[in-house]
Amino acid sequence: MLKRGRGRFVTFEGIEGVGKSTQLEAARVLLLNRGIEVVATREPGGTPLGERLRALVLSRDETVSRETELLIMLAARAEHVAGVIRPALARGAWVLCDRYSDATVAYQGGGRGLTDRQIAPLAAFAEGGVRPDLTLLLDAPVASALARARGRGGAGDRFEAEASAFFERVRKRYLARARTSRRRTRVINADRPVGKVAADVAKAINALLARRA
């Protein structure tokens, strides 16, 4: 077992249908097998209040302005950081999170058209200095990713109902963000069989483990 100390924070990013939940679970099992405490969580959500805010902002029955959407997302994040992420890291657990700060830039920035100047100070306030040690950006062409997402059945949430052009903007912003954060972000081709993607995820997680040992 690794020595106790500050935990590590790993985020999984990407548009709908790239397999974030599947790969997060594979990473969780990998770490558990190494004797590491793992907290698996998601955004928006992760806390009772966050999950209520998630249901509100994802509901297709709600008409939400882009400014309101941003503030709801960041309110959920502030609660998430204070109630789950920061305490887990402090006790030495690894936190695996389905979406975090990059999603805000990609979705509310790239997708909705809000500027970095509008987003950055609010996001910094909500996050309170808690930043990922590693971000795994699972990337796939919009057409194939949405085909997977919509193949799951059901009506889908408010984001899943967006047109392909929205997700093209989101993906473009994700990739641009990755280029400016190369030390933290690993872009993984998710348009491949699950096992091949999982192998690349494991490689990135193991490299972070080696740096910590």
C-alpha cells in the first residue's frame, strides 16, 4: 500500500458518448486493487444538494439562460469541493470525477458562448484552489460519440438534446484547452474498442502512481 499523504485528483472529460463512466470505473478498480481509497463522483452532482441542482439544470422541462446554467453548475461545484473533494484529498484518498473545470470551459464557454473572462473568476471562487492532478480527455468524433449516447435509449437530458453543432464547439474547446495544459491533460482516442481505451487510461493512472511513490 502507498504511504498516506495528500490524495490525487483525476478528472474524466469529454462530450456525451465517449465512455467516461466506463473508464472511470475501470480506473477505480485499478486503484482499489493497489490498496488505495477511491472516491468516485460526478459533476454536476456528487452531494445531495448537487444532485438536486443536477436534476434541475439537466431537465428538458426547464428553460435556463446560459448565465443561470453557469451559476447552477458552479454552485454545485462549490458544494462538491467543500463537502466531498477537499475532505477526501486531505485524508489521502484518490478522487475520480466525471467532469470538472474543463467541462465548464467547454460546455458553458465553447458550447454556450460565454467568455473566459466571465467564467474564470466564478470558477476559481467555486473551486477554491482545488485543481486536478491529471485530466483524461476522452475524445471521439461528434457523430460517433452521439450515436453511442443516443443509442442508449430514453429521451436524454437537456444537453443530449442539443444539435451536433453544439457538440462540435464543445469538442473544439476541449481540445484547445488540452493544448494549453499538456502537463495535466492526456488526450485519449475514445473512438476505439473499450479495452484499448482502458489500456491508455491505466497507463496514465500508473504514471501518476509512479510519480507519487
